[in-house]
Amino acid sequence: MASRLIRLSHITFQVSNARKVTRDLAAKYQFHPFAARGLDGGSPYQVALRNGGVVFMVNENSRKNPPNSSLLYDFALPLPTPDTACNVSFEVEDVPGFCQWLIGNGCRVLVPPKELHDDYGSVTFCVIKSVLGNVQHTLIDRTRYRDGFLPGFQTLDVVNDLAAHSNMTHVDHVTYACPRGTTPHVIKWYERCFGYKHFPLRQWEDPEKGFEISGPRMGLRLTTIECPGLREGGKLVLGESLPQEGINQVDQFLQHHEKGGIQHVGLFTPDIFKAASSMAQQGVCFASQPSSYYSDPTKQEEMRGVGLEPDLLLKFGILLDFAAEDAESVTTPSKKFLLQVFAEPLFSKDSVYLELIERRGAEGFGEGNIRALWRSLQDLMESSNPTEQEEKSSAGV
């Protein structure tokens, strides 16, 4: 079917302490709160934050706010680990018609179509359960709404020149951690329901098998899908582990998200060095890479060949990789490449990550970066988490 998705609206985090998460996103990651509800305690605390074209919504799901106690535009899920990313919301047209079509295709509706009004117009929405784990999708028609966010939210006073403090343009991709063997089933669901198509990471890639990478401490299958009609990125990357010795980051994540979930969110930035530097100054830690990555003569030649100094990438652990069609060609400034780096986990070390990615022509994900990012995240997972250590110290543990 042709996709009915227009654009990615926002990504929702379900957390036990929304005010703390809001402060962290604002202070460290430079997301600015611009709309909220529940500030007086009369309804669940929900806050919308923006950095450029990226919008996050933080929902509090705690004992004092039991699941689904008047949440707007969402559906709280009972989870063993309360702090997680759980909803990728899309703007669509004709919510009732789309919802009815999804029901006919076997989809589970968590919140049937509702229309909300205020002085700025009306919005229609529904919430659909994804086929994967705790993931759900809010579908929103806001074509008849003229305000900044959504009815039911109070506009907050924000910094006037938000553009000067913004370093993200859109969500580049969302990566799901999938239980072994489930990826083909998940892909078929997104193809049938939302019109996604296979996006090969390598020429002649089999969508049933994906792109497999194996080696010491590494066994990973990645399959990427994209929605042709969706504006501004929004690829879905499905990752599952391959059999190997020891626990790995995908399996570790699945211990707390048994049937799968959102493992990380890739945020597109036009200047990864500016964004990483600004966030590092605010206390964000980035996954480091071994110094050998930046001292390797071949890699140094690649970096300098596109006008970048290895020391600049080393400073933040930024990785460089080329588009598949350019990977074997002679290094020239015109080659297509990308730059990317992972930040520390937002909550515990087994929770969701944020990734910064800058694309200079490359649309996929380079094999070299996938390997390096896997190793760095594996090291980060196996090390103690600073946030956890601070919490234990404050609790006298």
C-alpha cells in the first residue's frame, strides 16, 4: 500500500520521574520544554521538549499516576523497567479512516480515534500497538490546528531565539532491538500497515537475512526499512543478536524489554562537532573509541581526504564511514560519507541511547562504523554506569 504517514511528529519517553528527565534533557542535551500539562498535579505530568526539528514528549508513569490515568496522545504500558522510549508518533490525514483500515489488517487499537479542541482548532488522534514489544504509534491529524503543539497542553515560556540553541533538524532513524528470529515478521507488519520498504545496507542484500556482522565479541544482524512518503528521514533499523558467547548489548536490552523495544534514536545534526562540543560542555558523555582507530594510517588518510583532522574526531569519539558505493574507491573530497557518535544511556546502562549523526551524502550506515559503535557500546554496557553509581552513593549503597 502507499504510505499514509506524512512526517514523524515526536518520540515519547515513559519515565518514573518526569521532572528529573526533563531537567536532564534540557540541561545536558539542550532540549527546551515548550508545552506541558499536569503542572498542578491534577493530571499526569506530560511535557514536550524541542531541539530544532526534534520533539520529545516525556510522560510520567508512577505510583501516584497509575497507568492510563488520563494520559493524552498516548497509552502507558506496565513495564518492569519504567524508564524507556515507547512511542513513535506520526502525523497523518484521516485518522478514523486509517484506524479502521489498520483494524481490518489485524492491528490492535489501544486508544480509538478521539478529537480534542481548544481555541486554536482541533486535533484527531488514535494509538496503535506495534507488533514489536512495548512499541506503539500515535497517529495524529493536526491539519486543523494552528498552535505550537497539541490541545490540552499549556504553552510554556521559552527562550526567544530557540534556533540559536538548536543543533538537531530531525530524527534520522529509530533502532529497535528485536528478539532473535522476529525481524522478518516485524518488517512484514510495517510494510503491510505503514508502507515501509526494505532499504538495503549492501547491494543484493536479502531482506529476510539482513546485513550480518560477526567477529570477536560481536554477532549482529541489521535490517533497515524506510517509508518512501515520509518527510525527513525516519528510517527504522531492526537489530537482533546472532548466537555467540557471552551477553551482548541487544540481549542485555531484551532482558528489560522482553519482546523488544526502542534501543536508540539517531538525531540528524548539520554540524556534529558543534553539537557534540556543546553537549559535552553540559556534561554529556560520549562512547569513546580506541585511540588506534584514529592513529591507523589508512583511517587517517580517509579522514584527511575529506578535510577532517583525526584529533578533532578523537576528541569526542566521532566515527567516519563512507557510503557503500564509495567504500572501495580512492579517497576524494567528493566522496559520500557520514559521521556519528553515541551518547551515554539516558537512564540505566540497559536503556535507550541518543545518537548524533551527520550525513554528507551517505544514506546508509557504514560497516566500519557499525563494528566500532558495537564495540564501544559493548564496553559502555560492561562498565559501571556513572548515573547508577551516583544514585547508589546518595542512597548509601
